[in-house]
Amino acid sequence: GFWICVDSFLYTVTMLPLRAMWSVMLLGLRIALLRPAKHANFRFHRRHLYQLIQVSIIYAVYRFILYPISIGKLYHWIRGQAMLKLYVLIAIVEVFDRLMCSLGQDCLDSMYWNTTRRPRSMRMLVSVVVVLCYACVHTAILFVHVATLNVAMNSADHALLTLLISGNFAEIKSTVFKKYNKPNLFKITASDICERFKLALFLTLVLILNIAQGMDGPSKWNYVQMCGIVWCAELLADWIKHSFITKFNFIKSTVYPNFALLLAGDVTGIGHEGVNLDHSHAVVKRIGLAQIPLVCVMLRLLGEASRYIEWDDWRLTILMLVGAWLALLGAKLLLGSYLARISWNKLEQAPAISASGTKLTPNKQPGTTNRKRSPSVGKVKIV
């Protein structure tokens, strides 16, 4: 699940800009010819408009919402607050982050449907405005989150870091004593996957920012140690939480391989045939990853880090940036191919496949033996 988040995030960073550039070329060709191109591959389709809207929203949120905010002022404002205020702030950020993740997937689905089905209607414009408002609010929430994490990692007494870690274990109390079924457990699992990826991304971005600002060697080692503590605390809290949820609700641990099959169906597209859904967004919708706000936050922090780096030769700078982008593109292609191969192997080895419903479970009858079955002929069961 974590690597699916990495693959989806790299898609937004690498593949989406490429597709947006191709869409601009097709749009220019359409305007120049004053008629649709003869070849279908060179026609400007409605899905190209959707990709252009996505990139435009990312740029608008970065340029007009995050760019005017001073990271230094926000850092010192958070650092000067009382511990009780910070505890309330962290709780508010976590709650609204989850609410925005759930809202954002529906907003993007609505925008995709309106863009591809009725691009000339007023509803399409309304859906774009709604997604833009959502992206602004969610990006601001995540920006406050990463700023709080930056203060916690750089504080001398690590009091705020202890507060962040204790929040993970406080989550155990609010979840383990409730009754859950398997679909609810899958939502919790998907939320934990996104939280781990978001934490890893924020820790990496904060490290890059601090290195650019002149962090020395001992401070780097201390920061890596703190990252290990925060990451292990997150894993331990999730492990304890899921252990007692399955214990108190009498859910077998074999349900987690079924969750993996469900994600494998989303990665390969099994079960989404004939559905008007952005295929690159299918697995993201399932796990609830906020791609656009995370990309906006990443661009703002990397832009802030670039201010502290001396760029002597602009040619070398451009070469380094292009090389880094090509490296990310290669990593995305390799990771996507690897995940697709693993997903197909899991689906072929499954006794039965259900990828069109909200849940995927094996449908093995007593007395039958395991045999490989092709996903295209797998037995579909909607639960």
C-alpha cells in the first residue's frame, strides 16, 4: 500500500505534467486547423481538458495560496505558542485532514465526470470551483501540519515531538473499543497507509529544507534519529491498533490479503470496465490519498529550500533539475511496472476475484483445490 502511494504521487509529479504538455499541443493543433485532426491520437479529447484543469489547479494553489505565506513567520508563530494551544491545533489539523481527504475524492470524481460528459454545462465550471476551493483548504491544512512537524524536529527539548508521538497512541483509545466490520477496517487500513506516506514525505521535505538552510553533520544525524523514532512510533501504534481491533471484533487476520487483492484490482483496472472514472485516480480514490495538496506543499517547501542554495551556473542548474526529474520519471515507470506485475500475479493466484464491488473476497468452496485462474475469467462476487 505504501508503494502504491509513492507510485500515485510520482504520477502527479512526472506523468501529469507530460500529459498536460501533450494536451496543450493537441489544443494548439485543434485551434490551428480549425477542425479536429483526422488521426484519433492527435485529437483533443475531454480527458485532455481534465488534465489541463488539474495542472492549472496545482499552479493556482501554489502561486496564490502558498507562495505568499512566509515559512519563517509561520515557524516562529507555531514555536511561540503554548503547549496546550499546539495540542488543540494538532488535533484540529488531523481531524480536518481526514475530512478533506474524504471530500476531495468525491470532488475530483465529480469534476472528471462533468468534464468528460458535459464540458459545456454550468455544472462543469461549478465542479472546477469546488475542487479549487477544496485544494486551497486542504493544502493550507497540510502546510500547517508540515510546519508543526518542522518545529517539533528542531525543538531543543523535543516537547512538541513527544506531543506528536503521544497523539498516535491517543488514537488507539479512540478506535479499538468501537465495533467495526471488514469494510470499516479496510477504511482504517487505507487511512493508515496514507498517513505513513504523508509522514515519510513531510520528514523528507523538512530534512531537505534544513540541509539547504545549513544544517551541520551532528544535527543531520540527530534528525535521522528523530525520524526513526517518529516512524517507529507510527508503526507501533498502528500495529497495536489493528491487533486489538481484529481481536475485539473477531476478525481474522486473513482479511488483510483480501484487502491487497482489492488494491491489486484497482492497480490493474479489473472491475472498472465501462466505468466513467479516471483510471489513474481509481486506486487513489480507494485509499484516499490527497495528491494535489501534497504536490502543492512539496513545491512550496522545495521552492523555499532553493532560496538558500547558491546557483552559480544556470546551465548546470537546469541540467540538474532535468536530471532529477528524469530520475523520478524512471523511478515511476519502474515502480509502476513492478506493482502491475505483482498485482496481476496476486489476481491470477486468487481462487475468485471480486473487483467490481466495494469488497474483494475469495470464494473458495470446501473440498476444492487451489489453481491459477485468469482475472478475465475470475468469478465475480459483489459483497
